[in-house]
Amino acid sequence: MKERVGNLDELIIETSDETNLNMGVAVVYLYRYVIFEMIDKIAMLSQLSVVFAQNPLTFLG
């Protein structure tokens, strides 16, 4: 009985490692996506602020 429990524990540990690996990959991809999105937004904001600095009245109508 104890052996079977040990094997079950090993199986659970192996599958959890596998899951953690997949989760890690997913998290890395998510972070990369978020970082690229943030860079994009920051670039847009800096362009807007440049336009605003050059010509503030366009935003006031």
C-alpha cells in the first residue's frame, strides 16, 4: 500500500512539474505580450505629448 502511495506521489509531483513548466511558458508569453503592449502605449503617449507640446490648441478644439 505504501509503495502505491509513493508512486502516486511521484506521479503527482511529475505532473505538477509539467504543469508548472507549461504555466511558466504561458506566463513568459503573457509578460512579453504585456511588455510589448506597454511599449506601444508609451510610444503612442510620447507621440501625443510631442504633438500636444507643439500645438496645445488642437486638443482644446
